[in-house]
Amino acid sequence: HESIVFSDFILHQFKKDLIDKDNKYIRLAVEECYTALYSMNIDVVVRPLSHNERIPSKIKSKSLNILGEEIAKKLDAKYLPECIKSNRNKDSRIQLKDAGNSEKRKSIIKNDKLTFNLNKNHKIKGLSPSVLIIDDISRSGATAQGIAKAIKSYNDSCDIYLFVLGETCSYRYVSEERMIESQNRNEKLLKQVDNFNKQQNKAKTTTPKIV
């Protein structure tokens, strides 16, 4: 139950753009991402498009943009969400929340015709950059798979990584094993957040000077 509540909390905070760069969960996420991926030499960080985006906007998905910028800064990479584009207009795009089962979600993303392209002005080291996809919540993984396919179409040699804040699963569409894995990951996340909060509170407590 706690992991479901926390996933809902993250979802609400990010979808409603209630996050700023000083948010403690942003700082925690950045540190966890750095610990896991600093040795992978990430070059580019990207994010999914919102349902009403053909090209990424700094106004929309503001919280996710903040997360991407902070992660890229920590990893000494470039946050380039503009590398992901869709050739469908916003009126013809179907929101994933209306997609129903996971197979339908995959078909929606498949038909979304995403493209990935690096501008020569981006000055990325090497011909095959390592790309990190970030997202707030993962459900079926279809969104990340769609972006990864677009990246591989651009350059099949690119290494691709995924970092998400939380994971949600539907009992109807995933195996019990996957459900347990998801619950264990989110419970681990709860402990990390709890420890992080304790450290933050401890840092705020000043020790009186002995005169």
C-alpha cells in the first residue's frame, strides 16, 4: 500500500508541475542516478513527449525538465529533449492514460512515429553517444521502448539507459513476479527517501556552542 501511495505522490507532484530544482526529491533522484550511472559516460539525456507535444517544450513537463537538467548537470552530459520529435499533430495523438491494456499502449507509441536526431551544433563526443531516457513513472515500459527504437534508428550503436522515479503496475496486465519486483523496488525507494529526510532534518539541527 505504501509503495502505491508514494507512486501516486510522485505522479501528482510531477504531472501538476509542483517541483522546483531545490526540491529534496529531485536532489535525491539526481544522487541515485549519478551513483548508478556515473561510470557509463552518459552523453545525452532525453525525456518522453507529452501527449500534446510534437517537439519538447520548457513550459510543458516543467518538473521533468528540471529533473533532466539536474541529472545531466551531475553526469556532465547534455539535456537535449529537443532531439525527440513526433510527426503527428496533437489532435491525433491519444493519451496513454486512455490506452487501456499494455499492448494497446505499445501500439499507440508504435504509431506515434518518433524520431531522434542530434544537431551538429550539439557537439557530442564520438559518433555513438550514450543516451539516458528519464521519466517520472513507468508502467509497461512501452514509452521508453518507443524512444529507444527511435534512437536505434538514428544510430544502432548508441548505448541506451533508462531512469525512472517510480513504477506502477496493474494487476490485470502483469505477472505476479513483475508485481513483486515492482513492490520491492518501491519499498526500497521509500527507505531511501526516509533516510534522506532524516539526513536533511539532522543537517538543519545546529549544535549549541559551548562558551
